[in-house]
Amino acid sequence: MAEDSDLERTEPASARRLDKAREEGNVPRSPELTTFAVLLASTGVLAFLGLFMFQGLGNVMRAALSFDHADLGNPRLMGHGLMEAGTQAILLLLPLVLSVWISAIAANVMVSGWVFSTRALQPSFGKLDPIAGLARMFSWPALVELFKALLKAGLIAGVAGWMIWRQRDGILALAAEPLESAMVHFGQITLLTFLAASAGYALIVVLDVPFQIWHYHRKLRMTKEEVRQEQKEMEGDPQIKARIRSLQREAARRRMMQEVPRADVVVTNPLHYAVALKYEESRMSAPRMLAKGSQLVAERIKEIAREHRVPVVEAPPLARALHRHVEVGQTIPGTLFTAVAQVLAYVYQLNQSMNPALPTDWRVPPHLDPAHAQAAETPGPDSA
């Protein structure tokens, strides 16, 4: 499909995609670096311990091939001797084996870091598809691997041949030397050849490691649609998030409406705002807002208040100030205590059937009334 083509995959892999690939065991690897590390480690071990290992293996072989009459008469002794010889040989070769094992792990960790995943071991029947296999064989990564193999073989063969040619006199002289000294000289010649081949192989490693890292990130590139889809998955679909917020607001509104019957008074600006207040002298240090709303919500608050015989008081400046500066559940700020006290006193007198007069001069600080602040900011016709 077009969306899966390399031309469409223009976006770099996201951190989430890289983490998912690592969890699946899909990390950059450089086989050439691993081979180079194994060559260096084995060469180093042979350089320092080669003579000791060679002499030890010779002693083991001589001991294993030496028999006496007791061994011939008791086959069990022969098996015991063979087991002992095998154990000694393993101990002699253990430094070489450990060095190869550690260097191979270290080389992979240098490129991809420490990763442990069993998903790469799980069977995948998609890998058995012959058509996909042919496509991989004739793809450009396969051509790059073929070129690297030819370059590697040619370079190593050339360096090794050059070293052998330079040491041809020493190699021919081995035939005239005693066996032990000839083996020592042969080991030195072999070691020098290994070191020269490893130095040539380093050139391939220098080219391969950056290529493998680049190729790994290139394979994980994403299309723009994949980037958008991942962002939706991480941040959530905007429509779903809007729906969740709407449901949350609706639930909060229902809880708020359930508090309105408990209010002592509902303060309104007749056309726009309504706020429900509650004050219990024994339990509250100041009046608290139970509900607030504008437009349709304000109308609903007033309807519920009338249904439950909660006094509704028109105090436009105070309603506007409370709606703007106080949130549901909060206590009234000290700057509005006087105006709220006017309302509560009026409600108290009303409940006592004292037929009080509704105050007209609400003591609301001008800077807390949104209408007063807006009027102050709007220039008059003569201000110019």
C-alpha cells in the first residue's frame, strides 16, 4: 500500500515506537562489530596465553595417550583418565571461551544497550512466506550485505595474503626447525597475520556500525498518519476527551443543583446570574457558595430555589461579583462580607415576617463588580 511505502514514511520514529521495538527485541545490531570484537579478544588471549595453552594441551594429550599395564587390565581407569584429560582441556580453553563470550555480548551492548526479550524467540509464520523471502533477497539491504561480504572477504584475504607473502622466508624456514621451536614460530606468524587481518577488518566495522544504526532508524520511520494516530492514543481522541469533559461538567452540575435546596438564599442578577449561599454560624466561619451559574443554569437554580421555598434576592452587583470571584464550595472573601451580610439580614427579617425593604445600595467594592470595571474601561463619547 502507498501508506506503507518508504516514500510515505518521512517522519522519524517516536520515542514510543522505539521503546516498543526494544521490548520486542528489535534493536540495531552490527554483526561486523561482534566479529571484530571476537577476533580481538581471541587474538589477545592467544597472544598472552597461547604458549601456556599449547603446552598444557600437549601435556594433556601425552598423558591421555600414555597407558600402562594397570590401565590395560582395568578399562574403568581408562575412562577415568579420559574424563580427567577432558576436564583439564576445558580448563585450559576456558579463558578463550570466556573472552569470546564476553566480547560478543559487549559488542552488542555497545550498539543497542542491554536488552532482554523473549519475543524474538517466538515463532513467526510470516517469515516462511517464500515471496517475502525472495523480496528480501533482492532488496537493496541484501545488495548492501552482499557488497559488504565481498569487501570483507577481499580485504581480509588481501591482508592475510600480503602478511604471508612478507613472512614467506620464515614460513619456509619452519621445515628446518625442531618441532617445538617451529610451533612457537608458527604461532607468532599466525598471531601477526591475525592482527593484520583484524586491523583491516576494523575499516569494515567503522563503516558498518553507523550504517546499521541509520538503517535501523530508517526502518522504523513513520507516516504522518501514524504520528497523528499515536498522538491520539497518547493524548486521547479530542472528541472523546470533549465528551468526557462534558459528562464531568454535567455530573458536577447535577451535584451542584442538589445543593441548592440547602441554601439560605439565592442572589440573582435577574437576567444573567444566580448564586446560592449557605451560612451556619455554629459550623462556618463565613458564608459558603453552594451553586452558581449563568443564563440557563441560573434559571434552573432559581426554579429549584422557588420549588423548595429558598428566598431569591435580586442584588445585581453582588451576584456579578460573587459569580466572577468565588468558586463553588469556597467561602465568601472578606471584601464581600458587608454586602452578603445585607442579604442575610434581609432574608432573616423576611423569614420573621417583618416585611423588610430590599436594600438598593449594595456595598460591593467597585473593582469587584465586572459591570463597573467594564464601564470604567470603555471610553465615553467625549473622552477623545
